[in-house]
Amino acid sequence: MGYLYSALWFLMAIVLLGRFRKESITIYILSLYFTFAGVWWLVDQFVETDMISGYYSWILRVVSIAMLGITGVAYAIEKGLKEKKEKANAENTKDIETGHSVPSDTEESVSVK
């Protein structure tokens, strides 16, 4: 049964990287975790030690919680950046529709005499 779990984790990592890699950095983080989980379950099948119980389970839990936190922070940062970009685009289209020009920081003002 462990081989099936391992194959499932690897399959999820491959699908995420193959299909959604251009979406966001969170996909890479999740794929890295899924690969780690696949390796963990595969090692559990090959070694005599039970990697799912005892203090090994705490290592797995700590890594899982850390990856959840890192993924959550990365998602929140990406979402905030995306909202800022959409807000700036909405302001630019509003200015274009009304015909008002918005001076940028790089433009030099030229006075006409």
C-alpha cells in the first residue's frame, strides 16, 4: 500500500509541475513537498524502520507544517502583488477612458512660454 501512496505523491508533483508551473511560485513549493512525501513513503517501504510512527513521524509532521506555512505565506504575498497590479491596471484604464493623463515619475515637465 505504501508504494501506491508514494506513486500518488510523485504523480501529484509531476502533474502540478507539468500543468500549472506558470501559474505561481506556490506550485513549485507544493511540488517540492509532494516529492519529499513520495520519497518518505518510498523509504518507508524499503527500510525496516517504520517511518510513519515514532519520532520519524514528528519529522514528517514538522516538515509538513513548515511547508504549509511557507506555501501560505507565498500565496498571500502573490495574492497581494496580484491585487496591487490589478488595482494599478484599473486606475490606468480609468484614466485612459476619461482622457486624463497621469504623469509618471520618469516624465519631465516641460513648460511652454
